Amino acid sequence: MAMTDTKVTWRIRGEEVGSCKCAWGCPCQFNALPTDGRCEALVAWEIRDGHYGDTRLDGVRFARIYSWPGSIPEGNGTRRLVMDERTTPEQREALIALESGEQGHPYFEIFAAVCPNVVEPVVAPIELEVDRERRQARVRIPGIGEIGIEPIKNPVTGEEHRARIDLPNGFEYKQAEMANSVAWKVTAGAALVMEHENTYAQLSPFDWSSDGTSR
């Protein structure tokens, strides 16, 4: 599949798992400033059903690592794409094309704009387990990053606390389960080294397409 300037028709649907360094709730979800002045995140996806032109993307996993010197809208962020080792050359070309922000949809377009510093994509095994209903997830990319997610718990009783974010007009998701990133870390180059505990996590379905729609 040759890369051209022509936009390709595509659609991908599946599960998203993300951790960032903000406190639970993540002010960035509401156009506010991050908890402590700057943003870092590791987000992973599993495409349950999808295509990019004639290339099927069913079962494809990929991740993106982000770091900003300030808030996301201020830009000048750094990003890196990680593609699962089981992807084919054609699927990798598709992911790189989507990641560029030149093939449509606000999620890819916006993050390409606010993260202009791109570290070369890498291929690695991506382990991903997610149970959105139970607010549990695990992501492991050997030598690069990992996430452990569990439900938010009442600090006094230990009882599980459930909260959701509803964004009817959201471009990333319409509804996300909030959870606790018990521990997560990244070692993916000088600008992309981070380690945090008990920070924000979100688990959400995604359904994006080349016409800019988020379903």
C-alpha cells in the first residue's frame, strides 16, 4: 500500500486504555489546566474491528506515548507510536498514516498539532487486558512501558467507587469509566521517561472514521 497525499477511507472500533499524570478526573478532560502544570500519558488501543482502505485492522494493537512541557493546548509536545509486533507491514503503514494526522479525524489531527516533536515509531510486543465494566486493565510493552489499572477505592472503607465522564460531543470518546492508575511507567527515549502512581486512568470504547465522526 503506497503512501500518497490522497485521503483513504477508514474506520476503527475497539477499546482504549489510558493513564496520565493528573489526579483522578483529569482537568484536561474539561478544558482546564493539568493537575501540576504539565502533561504526560501512555495510551493503548485494541482495534476490534477496522480497516484502512483495503487493509484489515481487526485485532491490531498500538500505543502512543505523550509528553508536554506544559498543558496540552500550549503544544510543543513529544509523541511516539508503538505498534504491536504481530502487525503486518501493511498494517504498520496504515497506523503511521493515521498517526500523522493527515488522514482525518480530530483525535489524530489535534494530537499531531499539539505534539509536533515525533520520535521514530517502534515495533514491540503489546500485551493488553481490559475489563471496562470492572474498571480493570493491564498494559505491558517490554522495555518500553506498562500500566496497572484498578477501580478507584474509598480511602476509608476500601469500597470501590464508580464514576464516569460523559461527553456527548467528545471527539475521543462519548463515555469513559474513570479508574486508578496504580502504577505506570515509560522508558522510551530521553524525552519520554516517566513513572507515576495512583493517578488518573480512563477506559473507553472508541469508534472513529475518516469522515471525522466519533460514534
